Amino acid sequence: MSESTETIFSKIIRREIPADIIYEDNLALAFKDIHPQAPVHILIIPKKTITTLAKAESEDHAVLGHLLLTAKRVAEEAGLKNGYRVVINAGDDGGQTVNHLHLHILGGRQLDWPPG
């Protein structure tokens, strides 16, 4: 994973790449994952570029909290009444493939544990 701040998510925020956007506010954007790993697989990204959770600073606390509350709202709107999983991959060993912090909401089926 490189340290470049220009990612596919930056292009989605600027509407240079299409995405199935299901929620947006001034801090965050949520859209359906193009390679879903569950019947419901939604990504939530901050509009501010934070490359990875490991690089988040104390000044990011408001946006980080907002992302979790957005996950709750989006999961409710997606009808995930029986539960869901929120995942943040951080760094290469954590499975992060896009150098822009993002949350995965996975649901719509029973999820296994441990995840992998």
C-alpha cells in the first residue's frame, strides 16, 4: 500500500468514478461495495483523507465517531435488523487495499467467526 492520497475513493468523492451511493453528508459517503462479501456490503469513507486508522490523529476523533454513527444509520436503513459487522482493515497485514480509511458494513447473513 503506497502513501499516495489520490485513490479510487478520492475519485468517488469527486464523482469522477461512478458508485452506487446510498448516503452522503458533509463528513462521509457510503456506497455499495462492487465486490460484495455478503448480501449487504457497504463501504463508508470519510471525505477527509485519512490514509489508514493507524495514521489517524486525536484531531480526527469527531470524524471517526461520525463514521461509526453513520455505520449504525446506514445499517438500519439497509434493514439489517438481525445484526451486522463493521470492519476496518488497517495496513497491509490487516488486509487494507485502498489507502483511504474505510469501514465495511457486512450483513444479510450469519457471519462466521473468526473472520479470517
